[in-house]
Amino acid sequence: MKNIIIMFLLLVGLNLSAQEEHQKIKGKVILKTVKLQKPLAGAFIHWNGESSGIFTNDKGEFIIHRDNGNNKLIASFASYSSDTIIISKPDSTYTLFLSEENNLNTAVVVARRISYGLSKLSPRTTIVLGEREFQKAACCNLSESFENAPAIDVSFSDAVTGTKQIKMLGLDGFYTLIGREYMPSVRTLNSYYGLSHIPAAWVDGIQITKGAGSVVNGHESIAGQINVELKKPFGKEKLILDQFASSGGRFETDFMYSKDISNRIATSLLVRYGQRSLEFDRNKDGFLDMPKSEDFKIMNRWQFFAENGLEGTANVSYHNSLKKAGQTNALNANPNPYEIGINTEVIDFFAKLGKASKKNEYSSFGSQYNLNHSEMTSTYGSSENLKQYVAQANQGYVNLLYESIIGNSFHQFQTGISFLIDEIQETYEGFRFERTEGFERTEAVSGLFFEYTYKPKETFSLVGGIRTDYNTIYGLYFTPRFHGKYRFNNDKTSIRTSMGLGRRTSNPLAQNQMLFASGRELEFRKSNPKLAYGLEQEYALNSGISFEHQFKITYMPATIGVDYFNTTFINEVVMDRENAGKAYFYNVKNGTVANSIQTQLDLEPARRTTIRIAYRMFDVQSKYLDENNLSNFTTRQKPFISKHRSFINFTQGTRNDWRFNTTLTWYGPQRIAGAKDTSFSNGVFMYDIKDKFSPNFILLNAQVSKIIKKEFEVYIGAENILNYRQQNPIQNAFNPYSENFDAGLVWGPIFGRIFYGGFRWRIKSSKK
């Protein structure tokens, strides 16, 4: 404990020592025209050679911190001429003059790419994460990219496979439509492991939309949408090489190389290889804390621009993942050891093609295509007592879009047609799950959508959309959605509202694979044997409102945001593990009601210093069948959801490119499925079938990085510095063939403290 305290104090000390001496320079920006002179609000103020800076207030005034040795101050605003002054007396008040520049042929755009923030342009509550944001943590794949995003909860889904899952608005990740460049990606067979299949080093940016998303992207969004933008051949980097290593025995390498074939065609090759070969059993329960694994992925991307305005991308990738877990070698003297093997293989092709109209600048046509083939073989147990899950899935997707205006640019619309087909075949414990006997599940959905946007000005917009889809299993249904945005108070305050339906076909086995590492017997209580798994489709109504306000504390920029969302399920597929040794799947009408409240405060107390403070509360109540009376339902808090969570992130940069990042997260208690009482023994939390709630706990992560010559960056860090662990995360670990064995009752960290380090090498592209 003494070493932990010293380490924490050292990190805090580094953060504090990184803050340099600043002088405050006061000034004012005046717009000077032939007829008048007036203060200019929103002018961008920055030091010569620096891309970051501040903006003037509504009176044209500013206060900026000065770094020693830099005395050239620049003011700029859109197409006005810039003004540069020399700062000689820090105590003086300076005035900068901007004038109209009539001989400009193009507009000068001054902007700073944000790494985290609420999109000002989107009518939806959309949070933008830049690459720099998810580099603050040990982020090797997409499932680890949300550690510093309060909107997303990340946790381990089981105690044996090392798989991380996300939750949004208090609902499991499969209720969020996760897309890659606005095409459905992490779904059906890939819904459990799919996030870990996307390397973070390949990601250029992420957009997180809370609540009902656009009807253009499909009908499956219930809690929200996550869109992932990958690095493109015509991007800012020509070469990327990332290397990561951790004390948990994990090593990963990511590589990307881009090449211009011509000034209109470019290609890139992306490769990932990772492995974990060491064995750890820190809690001495006889099971590996993390699986041994090997992961390989390769992707080839092409991008082109034609003279007639046609442009597009084409991409193909192959991915193979192997995992081995279960009882350790120390116990393999047992003639019947419990072992886990997971083999996943994915072949994926996706493309986009679009063309803007030369006759009408507001009109364009776009199309999206995706073909995916996935196979998975998982084994649990031993040769004498083996459970096996074998599955394969084929996905085809086409989306054709057209956008234009009605009369003028105040009235915009998008319309189009889409087609989605899923072919899924699954076998588990000798049973084949089919819609009708003799056929694998084939589900085709044809859709027609229209979305209208009324946008008389940038600060106000209303969006209404509707989809009509025909499903070969579930028939015809409609999906309406509505969004509104209003910015006021000199664009400092914004309010957004949303409401809409979402629906999806449940994939009970693929999305709940934590059940396989247990002694539970699965039972499907079918509503209709002709439906997928005999279960009706899930659909829910999501509504929400968000508020954001930008202000200053003295001269410190600050932003506060508050949002509330409600998700009410009209029809739901419940995975019920409230009873030991059993897991039931059945439909519930008017079941789960999820309420989510989040408030967040972002501060910039000094240059290159940011503080993010957030609190979120989930109230998620679900209905479960009463085992003693199957005609009755019992309403209970949904398990493994922390009702309360608080979060603080501190980031400090320096002029010489050091960066310090510290994140502290507090998790409140979580209800444990099938638990009844809470008990402690010698101060240690016991979590057998009698338990009810987990204890609250704190996670502390920190990272230090240094950029060398703007191309090469090294970093070191630590996760879970306080070394908090869930005691005995596997229930009945010493008898894995009993019905009470369960590796899926996980509510906290499993591995404990992890140290890591690595480097990032970026060679910038010379393309303009």
C-alpha cells in the first residue's frame, strides 16, 4: 500500500510540475471597415507557431496565457485579414485590428480539431472522439476505446475469455447500432467479440449518438449508434507503426502503409498481430485470469476520386482469432481438466460509391455495400464432458441514398432503399437452432426510408424520418424518428430533443456467450416456433433531451452538459439467469424501462490543461417470470449495472510535448443475478448464490507520453493502480462440471494492476 501511495503522489507531482509559469495577456479585437469599427466576437487568438488558442467573448475581449519566449500574438477570423502584434509589456492591454480583405479568392478557415466534445452541427446528441482521446489509455482495440468517455460503460463480460463489453443508457451493447463508416458492423454472430476485432490504431475517429439515430442507417438502433471512421488511404499519415506490451503478457503490433497510385487513386495496407502467451492465476482459483491468445488481421483499402465527381472506397479484410482458457497447467494433473477453446474467422468486404450533381450543388447520390462471412467454433469442458458451440453467419447489405433540397436549402431531405440479409446457422450441445425444421435461419429485410430536415439557420434544425421495412420472418413494420436542435445565447447554449422507435431480431446465443462457461441449462420458452429462435422481435421507444452551456469561470473556458434519456421496451427478449443452474429466454411485453441521467463538466484551467468531471445514474427495471407462478412477473433491477458512476479525467500537456493523463472512476453497487443476500467474511466480499449486491469500488488509471520530433511517441502507464479485484470471480471454480459453476457473474476487475508501455510512430503524408 505504501508503494501505491508513493506512485500516486509521484504521478500527481508530475502533473503539477508539468504546469509552467504563464503570464496573462489581456486584449481586444476590433473589426475595422470603411464605415465603422466594432468589437469582434469569436475571433481566434493564438501564439505564432501554435495551432491551439482561444476565442474572443461577445465584447471582443480576451485573456490568453503566454509561454516564455513567444511574443508574437495573432488574431484571425474567417475571410478577414489577420493581425499580428509583438507583446513587449505583459501588463499592458493590446488591441488587434481585423479588416475586410476584398481580394481574397478563397475563404480562410481557422479551426482546431477537437479530441472530445459534443458535435455542434448535429441535431442529435452526438459525442465526437478523436484519435488523441482514445490514446489516453491502454487502447489496443475498439472495446477499450471508451475508457474516458462517460457516455459508455465498459466491463468484462465473463471471468475466462477476457472479453470486454459496453453498455449505453443502461442497456447491453447489442442494443446500440455499431457501424463502421455508417454501415452495420458489430452484429449477429460478431455481437459478443466484434468490438475487440477492430484495432484502435486503425481508427481515425468515433461518433457516439445517444438515443434514436437516423433512419438512414437502419432500424436496429435502440439505445444509440456508434460509428467508427477508419484511417483512409488519402489520410494524413503515410506510415503508422504501433507497438504495445503489458505486464499481463500481452504484446500487439499494428502497421499501416499508404501509397498514392496517382493523384486520384490511393491504397493502404493495414496489419495487426497480437498475442498473449503467459499464464496468470493471481486469485489461485485454478483458472487462467486471462486467456492465452493469438490474433491476426489484415486489411487492404482503396480510395479514388474521378474527374466527373465520382468517388468511393473499396476494402477487404481477413481476421483470425484463437483463444485458450480454462484450468491452469498446475491442475492439469486432473485427468478431466476444464478447458476452453475459441476460434473465430471473419472475411469482410465493404465499399462506398458516391457522386455529387454538377447541376445542383445540393444533390448527391451515394451507395454502401457490405459482404461478411464469419465462423466460430467454441469448446467448453473436456473430451469426456464437452459443450460445443459451432456457428457461421453470412451478411449482405446494400444501401442506396439520394439527398437534395425542396425549393431552397432550408428544406433538405434524404431518401433511399436498403436491403439486408442474414444467414445464420448455430449448433450448441447437439441442438441445432432453426426457424423451421430442416432450414437454417435466413432473414431478409427490404427497407424504404425518407428523412426531412428543416434548417433555416445553423442554430436551429428539425429532423423527421420514417422507415418502412419488410422482414421475411416478422413481416411489415414502421420505424419513425424525430430530432430537434436549438442553439441560442450567442451560440453558447444548446438544447436537443429526440424520440423514435428501434427494433431488432435477438441473437440469444451469440450475444450471451458468457453462459457457455457455466453449468447452466438453456431453455427457450418459444412464443411462435416459426419465428427466429421461436421468439418475437424486440422493439422499444427511446426519448431524450440534452442541454449544453458554454461559459467562463473568470477567464477559464468551461462547458456543462446534462442529458436525460428513457428507453421503454414494448416487446423484449429477456435472458433470465435469476435461478442457479438455469438460463431462460422468453418474450416480455412492456418489460424493461431504462432511465439514464448524465451530467458533465469540462474545464480548461490553463493552456494544455483539461479536466473532465462526470456523473451518471441508471435506473433500469426489468420483468422476470416468477418460477413459482409462470403467469406472474416480478420487477427487479437489471443485474450487473452500476446504478451510480462518477468519473474525473485530468490531462496536462507541456510545450515540449509531454502529456500526463489520469482517470479516476467510482462504480456504485451492482445487483448480482440470482442473488438474495449480501455477506462478508473477514472483511472480504463473498459472492455466492446468496449475495445480492457487489460493493462499490474505485479504478485509477494513469499514463505519461512524450512526442519526439512530432513523429515518434513513447508512452508508459498503469491500469487499476489501486489493484482492486473481484474476489473469486468464478463461482464454484473447483467443481466446473456442476450446475452451480458460473464464470459469468462478473461485476469488477479480474486481473488487478497492469503496467504497460509502447510507442507510436507516425510519418505524415505530403499530400495536400
